[in-house]
Amino acid sequence: MRKMTYIDAVREVLAQEMERNPDIFIIGEDVDVDGGVWNETAGLPERFGAMRVVGTPISEAGFTGLAAGAALCGLHPVVEFMYPDFIHVAMDQVVNQIAKAELMFGNQAQMGVTMRLCAAGTGTREAAQHSQNLEAWFNHMPGMSVVMPATATDAAGLMLTALRTPHPVIFIESRRDYYTEQEVPDKFEPIPFGCGQIIRSGKDVTLLTMGYMRTKALEAAEALRGELDVEVIDLRSVKPLDMPLILQSLQKTGHVVIAHEAPETGGVGAEIVRRITATGFDLLDAPPLVLGGKDVATPFSAVLEDVVVPQTADVIELIRDSFRK
């Protein structure tokens, strides 16, 4: 094993696949300047040149439209949005072109576009326009895969899969996971979409999570040691969902709590509850519970942000609530 940060693991995979496949190129704001805003492209402009690491003006609509056209011509663009919030400017290109093109062309064309939503989430106090969790928007959109890796190994493995699939992928990266060194394998292997992972075994309650909430979920499970035996599953992929793994765990525990940082209203947790009640209702010993962010924009104030976004203590309390119902 070796140690590597999340951002370095993704960059290593990008370099490997760009070497293997000359059709892959990166496009976005400042990707060609000083290693990119997050150090996510360090060394890549020098190695692959300006035609394959393309810095752009501040025009998400423009460069996302360019990427859509390039994909229709057989290339595989990696479109980088400096923050997930900035994809709003390009939603017509993302929703009406990239997500729909394959169907509208009768599957005679492919749309291999990997869209990196960099520095997602909260915790760095960047307020309402730089702190959004948007996975539910894209989960609702036909034609997209949506992944949310929380570790360096998962990020590298899912990026490998994204770069090798000829279809659109929304790749959401948690800012708070970017720079912590983690143990990683000597060689990264592709991780299929739709494969969750049990990261802590337990018998009393199933705790489903994604993105940075993985960290809080593990903290909550550890804090409840001796009181409740919590099984923690990192979904990794929210579209497609690993429903077989979820139902397998629920068959053992009978209790399920879903925790995510995105607003609770209309979130991924609600969709998981819908599927559980449709296909695994008889496995439930208590109502499924969802913990998400409050239905307000993320405040700049650190104190207020911590109230709006679920914390470890909130996860603990909701797990206990599952046994009070």
C-alpha cells in the first residue's frame, strides 16, 4: 500500500487514461494555470499540451456546449466545474443536450462526457453560492450516472470507470476529502457504478450514506459502540443505486437510516425510502428515517452552517430515534 490524497489519486488516473486514450481531454476554468484551482491538473498541461488540457474563459455554458459537440464527434471530454454551483450556468447544455443526445439520435451517437463537480459540499464556510449538494438534481435526470466517492481509492476507481464509459457521468467530489492522505493500492482498478460498500459491519441498524457524510456516519457508529451495532454502507454511486446490497443489509438489521448533507426535501434519501418500501417493506421493523440538510440556503456563519448541515450528533440521535418508533 502507498499513501495518496484524493485529488492526487484522481489526477493519477486522469494521466493514465489520457496516455491510454488520446480522445480524452480536460476543459474548464484555470485547469491550465498553476496546476488548477485545487491542484487537480498539476503536471498535466506540461505533459499533454494545451489541446488536451484546455483552459477557458468564465463561460460554463460555452465550454460545456463545446464538450457536448466534441463527444458527439467521438472524443471524451472531462468537463471541470470549479464548484458544483457553477454547473447551473450550463444546465441547458447538461440537461437538454448531454443527457438526452443518445436517445434523440436513436442511439446512433454516444455522449461520453465526464462532468467533475469539484469541491462539493460544506464545512469550509463558503456560503450559499459555493456550498451546494446537487446530487438529487442529477439523480432526477434520465440519461446520467451520478457518483459521489468519498475516498481516494473510490475516487480513482470510479473515475477509471467514468473515463471508460461512452455515456454521461456526473462525478461529485467532496472538498473536505481532497487533501487528507489515505492508504491506496499500488494499482487502481475500475469500480463499477451501482456498487455500494459495507465499510462497517453491524447487526442492529443499517446506516446509508454518501460523500463526506461517510466520515460523520463512521463517527456516529463508533460513538454508539456498545449501545447499538451500526452497519455503515457507503453508497458511492447514487445513480444507479445498489438496491440488492441495501436490502441484504436491511434483511439483517430491520432498521435503516439514510444520512446526507444535501437538503432533506426531495433528496436521495427520499428516493431510497421509496424503493425500500416498494421492494423490501416486509423487512422493516421500524419506519425508514432520513437525515438531511435543512431547507434553507447554506449560511456563511460557521455556527449557522453547522445547524443547517447534519453533524455527527444528529446522525446519532436519528439512529436512536429508529428504535423509539
